[in-house]
Amino acid sequence: MTNALSYVAPPQRASGEVGFVKGVVTYMVMDDLAVIPLSTISSITLLHKFQVKELSSLEEKVVTFGMDEAVKLLNASMQTKKVLTEVFLNCATPREPDVEIMD
């Protein structure tokens, strides 16, 4: 299956800025690599969704990564829904072996 794609350049503004996002916007990346804009409402919604009762149980983790971590992220994204947990918190979930050896 092949499809032709065309490149759409981001709009150029008179001020010389290039891109689709105006101003400073903060995003949150979820464990399954979903990206959502960070706002008070989205934060409260997530607390309710995950039934967080005690805010002291939450922890913010800022990570930096290079090529090695990028490869780990790519690999983990094809194997689990808990990508960030597995790559940055070293909480690898046990997996079934890909090949079963028969005697």
C-alpha cells in the first residue's frame, strides 16, 4: 500500500515566527504517549479519572533524553502501553518470550 503525501509548510507570520502554536503552551505527555495541553481543567479531569484522593501521592518527573532513550521509547511504544514508566522508571513489565523452545 502506497499513498502520496504532500508537505504542508507551517504558516509564516509577519513577525518572523514559524509554527502552528501561538505563544507559550505547556503540554503533558501521558504514559501511553498521548499528548494533551496542560491546563487546570485537564489536570483536575485526570485526577478524577485516575481516582487520586491524596495529592501527596503524586510526583512530577522531568526527564531528558538522547538517542539511546529515543530508541528505548520507540521500542517500548511497540510493546506496551506504559511506555514512559518502562523507559524512565525502569519498571519493566515481564513479557512472554517471542520464541518458545521445544525439546
